[in-house]
Amino acid sequence: CEMNPYLETYSGNQLYFLEPTEDMIELKDIPAGLSKICRYSGGINSFYSVAEHSVLLAERVLYLTGDVEQALTALLHDSCEAFYGDLPAPLKSVLPEYERIESMLMDVIFKKFNIQPITPQVHWMDKNIVCDESVLFDNPPKWVDRFEPVGVKVQCWDPATAEDKWYDCYYKLLKMRGTNAA
């Protein structure tokens, strides 16, 4: 019997880890999942969701660049975490197979929602936003000093607010882009 592991998504679809396809993903899966996942493996002093992180990053990218496509990329840059969770970066770095599986899903999500690949600017802002987010640590890690703030203010939205704000940001960006939802 060949094993093909999958998970049941929020929308009720089966998402096969090793063979993800566009029909396995629905938009509502992403904000529903990201709004309930805490950044930094929960090792912070308040609940701060991946959804809020994504919205703050997208809004900042839009403000600084005026580029709607980059802002959409920023909003969806962690969307695979809605399905696979938010593993700490140091752990991901020693799990190359996980990174490959995560990359496959990101490719599927970006294709389904017509999102451009992550640009160097979005990547830089995503890495440096940890400086702004360091207010959430009672004792900020020393590695935070390697980064510079991008200018966001963390608010620690509850999951329902984070989900609503994610949708608001997504639809605002689609309207600015001049397209309808996928």
C-alpha cells in the first residue's frame, strides 16, 4: 500500500503534501488558518498571528513601494503556513525535505491566485520586520540586533479580527490591481 499523506483543509478538501494542486486550495483556507497561528512558536508575551504579520507586511510594502503586486506577494508570502504551521526558521533550515514540500505548496498557491514570486524587497522586509515585532518578547533575542525596523506597529489582533483584516487587505489589493477574487 503506497502512502500519500494528506490533511483535511478548513474548507474540507484533502491537501496531499507531496502532490498539491490548485483545486485542493481555497482562499478561505488561508486567512482562517493564518489567523489562528501564533508567530515565534508562541514564545512571545501576546498572541500575534501570522495573518496580522502578513497584513502589516503587505501594507508596509504597498506604502513604501506603491507596488500592488509586491503587496499581494507580501500578503500571501506565508500562506503555506495556513496548512503546515509556522515552523521556526532555524528548524526549517535543518529540514531540507520540509523546505522542498513547503516550496511546492507555495508554487501552487502563487499560481492559483496569480501572485508573483517573492521579490528581494519583500524578502528583505519580511526578514527585517522581526525588529518591529521584537516588542513582543519579554527579553528580545540578541539576533534581533542584526535587523532594522521596517516601520510597522504590532497590535496583537484576536483571530477573528486578524482574519477579517486579512480579507480586507486582500480585496483592497485586488481592487487596486483591477481583478476579481480567484
